[in-house]
Amino acid sequence: MSNDPPFRRIAIVGVGLIGGSITLAAKRKWPSIDVAGIEAGDDLSGIAGAGLIVLSAPVLANIRILEQIPAHAAPDAIVTDTGSTKRRIVAAAAASPALTFIGGHPMAGGARGGAAHARDDVFDGRPWILTPQPGHAAAAVARLESFVAGLGAVPHVMTPELHDRLVGAVSHLPQLTASALMHAVGRLAGDAGLEIAGSGLADTTRLAASPPDIWKDVAVTNEDVLRDALDVLIKTLADLRDTLQTGEAIEAVFTSACRWRAALEGARGAKATP
Amino acid sequence: MSNDPPFRRIAIVGVGLIGGSITLAAKRKWPSIDVAGIEAGDDLSGIAGAGLIVLSAPVLANIRILEQIPAHAAPDAIVTDTGSTKRRIVAAAAASPALTFIGGHPMAGGARGGAAHARDDVFDGRPWILTPQPGHAAAAVARLESFVAGLGAVPHVMTPELHDRLVGAVSHLPQLTASALMHAVGRLAGDAGLEIAGSGLADTTRLAASPPDIWKDVAVTNEDVLRDALDVLIKTLADLRDTLQTGEAIEAVFTSACRWRAALEGARGAKATP
């Protein structure tokens, strides 16, 4: 089996946890690959020779950078991103028909961002969603799929709309919930409460170490989905609150949650055994 | 240092995860200790010779069993429990002045209950809250403290009222939230969403594997605290929902959550280094 990289030279704009990990994972798989890392605010002349350009800044910054890509990139370059929402950036890319933009989102990372936490195995076995536009050449999509598979990830192709709805539920809503819960627990219990907390609180609020900035971009670009998702969660919590004496909602919600939790463990277990 | 157990014989009523783990941890520390394990619905004659009686069934079952204790226990026996709320059972015990009841709550365990998951190290370094009544002889409290310290736990003495308020925030609220979130995510995203979920969802919903039964008892016996706690959380989530475009609540809530999360890690880190 050949180990030629699908792109001889790639450029990564925005070198945080994800951008840094792409560099490390690409070098692990293809030691000869040439990777240009460019800070999000820097001059883009370094992308000139790249066959693949990866935008790895926060969502709104990626959209601003995208507008400057045609002036610097090779005409046949494929452009992708790693942002957490896809409808907005795909729509922005559609305004530049000369650009071959394929939205991307690796479902990997961690609460701690920054290049210092980058690792070459962050993507191993993890889904990497790609959202090509209808007019795209299948060959470009196949090349990008082979690139992300080389990083260790499992490519999933879907529409930007489906991505934003599913990821809004399985990633954005848990993030907002973990931060809201940690805030509420801190206000209610203070340091004396944290002193006696068990591992349940620590697990449930692990995501609460995420800083606000990238999540503001996510909220703005997935507002409709998140409004609906928060409504469903708030309604569920209000039902629990209103039937604490009878346990009616506890019975229904916990039974449903146990079933979905088992399904989640099944889905993750299946992935752990390739 | 002597290794005589503070009680030569103990009886544990309700042999699930916590009751089973108490047995294992006690035998680890004091191989000579005599432990009688009694199922929650069984005849209580086995408690007769015990110096310590531990009620480890769900909260309301413990309260029912408590009423039958004076008929079977030695007059000088100390009675404790391991339930997740303390005001209700302490009030019930106060109705039997002959009983030396000291409420207890080990802040340990896991989402998976049952004796099959019992381990001898479940309590190591974990807080074990004791809620003595004002009239208690200090000697009885000291003996129970030395027992739970022998199991590996760190005794914390507080009132039943403070216990229920703090634990409502750091344990009961996260449990209700994790189950509500898993239910909402399942409804919103279905199996297709779980298929692409990252580890954030798995961590945030680990507690959602808890079955409804013991949590109905917790809700009934800590209703006022949980109603207030759920109100604070619902208000926080509603603020997030109503300012998705401006990011105003994201800025405030995430900043607060980051600070409390760091405090939680500090508290847990301090405990990990005895």
C-alpha cells in the first residue's frame, strides 16, 4: 500500500488544539508531508503552494479568512475548515463559486484548547464530518476523505443542515448545559459544597472548563437549533421540578435517559472495536 | 497502633453497592470484624448482637426499617445510614429517643449500583458526612468517625439541613441534569446523533445510567432544595437561550463556570494529596 499523502503540501490557518493536532497526525501518517502553520491573523501568502487549506480558527474568524483565500490560494486548492457549525460557512463559501470548499468538523478535541494540548492521536477512531456542496466534484471529496482517514478519523458525509441539527444536540447543548450547571452549583453550594463533591459532579461539568469565546460564535451561527434544544431541556427540567413529590417525571425521564445512555455506550463501544 | 475495630460486630441492612463496599472495606481494615449482611426486606433478628447498625437501602426504605430497629437492636447499639438525604431520616429517628441514630452519607459510589460493583476502595479519600443530633454523646460520634475513617473515608460533621442543601446542589442537581440532558439529546438527535457524539456527551451524561427508583426517594425528601436548585439552573439556561445572538449570557455564565470548575479541580486535587 502506497503511503503518498493525498496532498503534498497543506496549510493550516489557526494553530490551536485542532490545527496543531492535524499537523502532528499528518506527520505521523505521512512523514514527508509539508505543513505550513499560519496564525489566524497573519498574512496568508504562505497558503500559495498548498493543495489543501484547513481553516482552524473559531467559526466567524474562519468565515472572514475564507473571503481572503481566493486572492492567495492555488486555483485547484481544496479548502476545508474544522468549525463547530456548518450552515453559515458553507453559505459564505457558495458566494465564491471558484472556491472548492468542503466544510469539515472533527468530533474530537477536549475542554482544554491551545496548541500546547495538541496530540497526534486526537482523531483516532473519531468521526470527522464533511459537508460537500451539491456541485462538488466527487474526486475532491474523496481526496479529503482519504486525508482525514489518514489522520485516524472516520469520515461521515452529510448536509450542513443535518450537521448543525445533530451536533447542536450532541455537542453544543451538552456544552451549554455543563457550563450552566457548574455556574448554578457554584452559586448554590460555594466552596463548602465543592469540598464534599463526588466524581459525578466532576464528570458532569468537565466541559465547563471551556472558555466563552468560541462558544459565542457557535451560538450565533446555530441559534435556531440551540433555541429549540434549550427549550426541550428546560421543559424536561421544569417537568422534574413540578413533580418532585410524585416522581412522575423522574420515572419517565430517567427511564428514557437510561435507554439513550445505553445506546450511546453501544455506539461508542462499536467504534472502539473497528 | 492498635488495629482493633471500633465495633466487633456490625450489621448492614441493604447490601447493594454501598453496603457491599462497606463490608469489603471493613474486612480490608479489620480482618477480624464480624459483618452481618441483611437484605432490606428480611427479618431483622440478625442485628441483635451488633454494636453498629448501618441502613443502606434507599432513603424511604431506611426510614421504614428504622422504626423496627428498637425491637431488635442491643440498647447501646449505634445506628447510622448511608442515604442521600438527611433531614427526613434524622427527624424520624428523633421520634425514638432511646435510639442512638447518627445520620451518615458517604460521597462515593457510581452510576452502577448493586453488590456486584462493590469494591474495598470505594471510600478511599472520599468525604463521609455525619449528621449527629444535638443531644448525642460525643463518644458515639467519635466512634463512628473512627469507623468511617477506617474504611478510608474522610469524616465531615454537619447539620442535616446543611447536608441537604449542599448535597442537593453538588450531587442531586447534577444527577437530575445529566438524566434530563440525555433524555433531551436522545429525543433531539436519535441514534444518528449518538453515532457522531464526542467524549463530551459521554462524560456529561455518565450519571444518566442511574435508574429512577432511588432518585424518587431523594426528590421526595429534598423537594424544597431541589425546587430552588432547578429554578436557578432553568433560569441560567433560559438566559443562555434568550441571548444566543449577543452572547451576553454565554460570556457571564461560561466565565463563572470556568472559575467554579477550577475551584472544583483545586478541591479534588487537594484531596488527592493527603
